[in-house]
Amino acid sequence: MDLSFTPEEQAFREEVREFFRTALPERIREKLRAGHHITKEEQVEWQRILNRKGWAVPHWPVEWGGTGWDPVRQYIFREELMAAPAPEPLAFNAAMCGPVIIHFGSEEQKKRFLPRMANLDDWWCQGFSEPGSGSDLASLKTTARRDGDHYVVNGQKTWTTLAQHADWMFCLVRTDPAAKPQKGISFLLIDMKTPGITVRPIITIEGGHEVNEVFFDDVRVPAENLVGEENRGWDYAKFLLGNERVGIARVGASKERVRRIKRLASQSRHGNPPMIENARFREKLAALEVELKALEMTQMRVVANMATLEGKPDPASSILKIKGSEIQQALTELMVELAGPEAIPYQLHHDGEGRNEPAAAPEWALTAAPNFFNYRKVSIYGGSNEIQKNIISKQVLGL
């Protein structure tokens, strides 16, 4: 298998790189480089810039705003996007719910939702996990009872990322309590402004408000918002999660983080030798680079194989998810090691006159610990790494 890029693909890479260099607002780029989250308004601003270019949903069919790029060009686009660094199109819209509606939704649903998803006129969130139903997602208990032209939804979702911004939720609900767990689930599209929905924040360990609890109390959802067939939602969820896992590898983002660590480690701070001169630190960084190169080659093999899968996710995407998340977590750990004591947020120093003041530390150091704690989640969401190992054993190794 030839994994090298053709001259045409290299020229495409240069075109994409130049666009990101000139079109991405510099304030957004600098926020990402410093390890900060961008605002909802900045996410919308950037996605609309991409949409005007025709690049917001490059993997969608052309008729719904896609580019017609082959998997290799899509891979190059994502790699350059992360290297810029630039925000990815909102995953809930572009990578999760959009493809489900394209493959399983009605024509009316496609016309109603897809253009607004691409332009981020509607912000979507994911209603999958529940208390006690995360990795064992098929045990979910939120119910949807048919009542005439509506479903009446009752239950709770948790760890709902960015639900505080969301206009809509794609939600797994139990429509047949008597069926086997995987057989009685449906996929509903729920307007977050519907009466009976309550969103409560969950403040995470690093102090951020990224996830939420969502409660449903007799929420009436039009039956026309059912995607595909009733009780077939588990099939659609597996399709969605398989696509999500390829993106979770985030090879381009990890390559950019390695470059940043090298740059920062080469700087002398407080009169101390640069950390890059520390043999143990170099050894850790080199080992991660080797693992990252192996992950990149594996992802390229998955990309090269996509043409034979006819749009179906490759079970090998579970390998990408496991190793990609492990590398991301290890790189945040290296950033904390590089920052040293300055990674401690809100540390104080004595000013010599009886007063305590915030210690001066570079911005990248102050974000190192919060990012380290936040990235503990990447081996859990999208299907925990333990679940991915089960998928590999069954679908890849045939055990």
C-alpha cells in the first residue's frame, strides 16, 4: 500500500494551508495556541467563514454542501486545520448528527436541518449518556411514549457537552421497554426550547462549564422528528460513534502540540537550562513522537481503505481512538512537566511588603494543568477505551 502523497495532493495541502493562514482571525488562532476554549460566537464566526468557502462539511455529499473530496483530501484538510491551529466545525453538527440524517433521515429532515447545520444557524448537542448508562449505552432509561402525532419524553441525560448553547439535541430514547436493550431504542431530534426541558451545569475539575445535565419532564416531540425507523436508533448510534472515533485520534492536533512543546522546551526560563537539554524529558518526547508517527500511518491506512467501505466506519477506528486518546493525554502531562510549579493555577507569591499577589507565569503554563485534567475525558467519551478493546477483539481479531 502506497501511503505517500501525489503532487496534486501536495498542491492541495498548500492551498488549504494558505487559506487557514489568511482567513482565520488571529485572535482565535492565538486562543487555541494558548490552550483556551473559544466562545460560542467565535465558533459560529469561524464555521461561517468555512461555509462561505464551501469547506464547513467537506465529507458531506455535494448536494448538501460537501466538497466531493476523496478521503485523502479530507484527511489533509483535517490535518492542516489542526496544525493551523483552527477550530474544527462543530462536531455535533458536522461529524455526528449531520451524517446520520444524510444516511437515515427523510428528505424533509435533510432539507430542514442540513443547511442550518452546515452554517451553524442551529447549534446541536448529543443526548446519549445517562446516569448509569455511559459506556453501557444500551441500558439507557429515558423513555419516549407515542401519543398521537408526538412522542412524550421523560428522563435524564448527563455529560451533555455544550448543551447550554444548544438549539437542538439528537437524542437516544427508549420507545419499546419490553424489547431487548439494543432493540427498543429510537433516535429523536428535540428542539431545546420545548417546554419541560431543564439544563443544569456541571462544573468540571478544572473549573470549566463544558458539560451539563439535561432533564425531560413530559416533553412533547413531533413524531416527524424521528430519524429513520422506530426502535432502530441503536444502529444509527453505532454509525455515528464509528465516524466520531476516527476524528478522536486527532493526529494533526497532537503533531501541533509536539511542535509547541519542542518550541517551549527550547527556551531558558528563570536562568535554568532549557528543558530540552534534560535527557529524560527528551526521551519521553521522542517516545511519544514515535507512537504518534505509528498512529499517523495507521490512520492513513484507514483513510486509504475508506473507498472500499462504501461510507461504513472501519472497525480499525477503535484502534485510532485508543492510541489517539492515550497520546493526547500523555502530551498534556508533558506540558505540565514543562511548566513545573507554574502550572499551579492562582499560585501566590509574597511581594516583600506583607501582601500576597498572583505569581507571574506565562499564559501557556497557567493552562497546562486545567488542560491536563480536562483531557482525562478523551479515553472515555466516544466509547471508553475498554469498550474499544472489546470491539477490536470481536470485529478486527475475530475472537
